[in-house]
Amino acid sequence: MLNKIIIMGRLVRDPELRRTQSGTAVTSFRLAVDRDYKAEDGSKQADFFDVVAWRSTAEFVSKYFSKGRMAVVDGRLQSRPWTDKDGNKRIAIEVVADSVYFGDSKRSESDTAGEPAPGWDQEPKELPDEEKGDLPF
């Protein structure tokens, strides 16, 4: 059988590292993953996925990721049955992370989450004649 998922999105809030009774590190976080299309009114649509990371992956995520940071998660889908406080049976569907990667470059404190670097959409400028010189290619 095949159960593989790769998603890329922004953390909705800071991950929080917890430990099981046996001391195993675990963290859960939610990713907002933009859809490839916009709604009829032009607004962006997103899906929200719950992710669980264990052991060294959990420690890595809790140390280096924070709200708004882009993450790429490679893992598998898992369903987890549970009973709510009213006795109703529920099922949680979550991504169990095998690996988590940075989806963006490290931002400085002055950067705003989700904004591209200035000039990303501008055409490259031509070099002045005095700077062209002989290029090796």
C-alpha cells in the first residue's frame, strides 16, 4: 500500500514541544496551504492541515519554526479515532511528518511574513557599457 503526502504551507501558530510519559518528544502544528486558484471574488483559498512530528523531527520543528514560517512536510496521512466530552465518536485526520524542511529563507525581524523580496517582479537591468567587459561565457 502507498500512503505518502507532501505539503507546503505556513505555520498558523508557534509549535509547542511536549513529551510523552516515556520522554519521547512530540509537537503538533497546523499548516495553511494555499490552493492553486482563487475564489470568484478574487480571494485566496487555503486548506488547513494538522501535522504531528515525533522525536528529533519534533525537536527540530519546535526549535527552528514559528508562526508564519513556510514549511515543507513529507509524511503520511493517519486517522485517529477519539471520543469527545459528549461521548460522540470522532475521527481526526492528520499528517504524521517523516521530515520537515524550510520552505523559505530565514527572515530578518523587519521582514513581513508572506511578502516577496522587493523587486522580485522586475525585469533585470542591462549593465552599463563600462561594466560589461569581456565575460567568460
